[in-house]
Amino acid sequence: MKFHKNAEQPPCKNMELLLQELATGKLTGIKKFYTVAHAAQCQGCGNFLSRLKVTLDILKETKSSDPVPEDAKSRLRAKIEALESQNQ
């Protein structure tokens, strides 16, 4: 997996959802073509996509048989919601 040189540049705000859908295989057609082309040209989006794919691969490899504690799930949900509200 290739990371762009400027790892600190964030992805374009309007591209995050498309990049996530691309990484999970949910994106098709012209949206997929556009997102791939954009990520190839934009350092922030390209790096975000590369890191996301690596993260998803690691998660697939490290499936745990131990359930995640419920309080950890709620803390994670709260953190994600806080980050999403900051980006809006």
C-alpha cells in the first residue's frame, strides 16, 4: 500500500463518505470512477484511502472472539459523533 508523502493533509470533507464506501466495496459506477480518480490526484484523499484500507485489512485479520464491552462501544459511538459534529 502506497502512502502519499504529506500524511498530515486531511481528506476533502466532501469526499470522506465516498472514500469510505470505496474502501468497503460499496461504491460502483461513475461514483467509483470519480472517487478513484480524485484519490489518485489528491494527497489528502489518497492517503486517507490508503490508511483506511490498511485499517480494514487489519481489522479483518484480527477478529477477536472476545466481545467488546458495552461501555467501550458507547464511548466509541460518543467519540465518533463528536468528531462528526466538528466536521460539519
